[in-house]
Amino acid sequence: MLAILLLLTSCTTPAPSSIPHPLINDTPAYPDDLRGARLFQITPSASMLHILVYRGGTLANLGHNHVVSSHSVNGYIWRHEQTRLCGFDISLPVGELIVDDNEARVAEGSDFPANVPDSARQGTQHNMLSEALLDAAHYPTIRLQSGNITGEVNAPNIVVHVTIKNQLHLYMLPVNVEMSGRMLHVRGEFTIKQTDFGIKPYSIAMGALQVLDELKIKFDLQAESI
């Protein structure tokens, strides 16, 4: 019950972002001129994205950590021999995010013990999608788009533009890329902060029980040449 309360109240009504970025079209796209790059389309059923949510404070043992997962990642990746000409445009539907799937928790190790009660998972997911939190009804997608890309083509460093609830923030994202025939495999992880998007993490008892500001995002994407 306390774990549900933590995620339920982990956010207040977002404050306006300093970088407003309204999405006119939230459908992933690719450039009209790929400048010789090879285009790949993500295979959602073979791809995954995990958002790891951690508890904190001296009373942290009264709650538990969460894995929010998606197997509905879709979009495009374009790959060129010159790193600067590579890129991607990816989105995931907020309404299809899954809280504390047992397989996802097991995959993330000992910080995420298995078998969270169904009632806790369902309650947490309902409130995560509510207007007070991600507001899936009005902001149905999370968008990740590439900015400047440097480094080796198989291990680039990317400035990624993350849009949540029409609030945009930039992060540095190192990834590993493998290509085999028509298939592209991309893996990586990075952290974001809730406060970057105007979300205030929940805290009580002067921080003795809280949801940590930082969230870790891990992804393993499979894409096929089109």
C-alpha cells in the first residue's frame, strides 16, 4: 500500500517548462533526404525499454523500487558511415507502459524483487497514467529524437531530445550499435530527472521517505532495414 502511495504522490502538477516544445505531430519520421544513410524501422515486439524508479530516504525500506516497461517502442533509425549523418526518431505510447511486470523486475536484478501484488501494480499504473502524473489522455506519447552525434559509428555519443508532456530536455546518451545483415541492434542507458520536466518528486518526514528525482532509462532495440 505504501508503495502505491509513493508513486501516486511522487509528482505534483508540473510547472511550465523553460523550454516549451509543443508537438504538432508526435508520429516518428525520418528525413526526406537521408544523404546516403541506410534506414531501419524498429521492431516493437523484439525491443524493450525500462524506466527504473528508485525509493530513497532513511525509511526507504517501507516502499519498493519500480520497473516501468514498454514493448511498444516504435520509430526509425538511420545509419551512415559518417557518425554525424546518423540519427533516430522514436516514440512510445504512454498508455501502454507496464508497471512492475514480473519478467522485467527479474531482468533488472536484486533491487527489484519479483511478485509485486496485482492490486499494487494495477493501482500504481492507473495513477501513473492519470492527469496528475503522465496524463496519458492529453500527452499520449514520449518522444526521443537525436541531436548532435559524435564518436565512432558503432559506439556513438548522442545528444538526445526527450519530450514528456510537451516538455523538452536534452541528455547525453552513449550507445552500442551492432549490425548483422538487415538487422540493427542498439543498446544503451541514461538518466533523467523528474524535475527536468517540472515534476516534483514526493517526499515526507523531511526526506525520510521519498521517490528519488533521478530515473534510469535502459533500452535494447531491434530494427530491420526497409
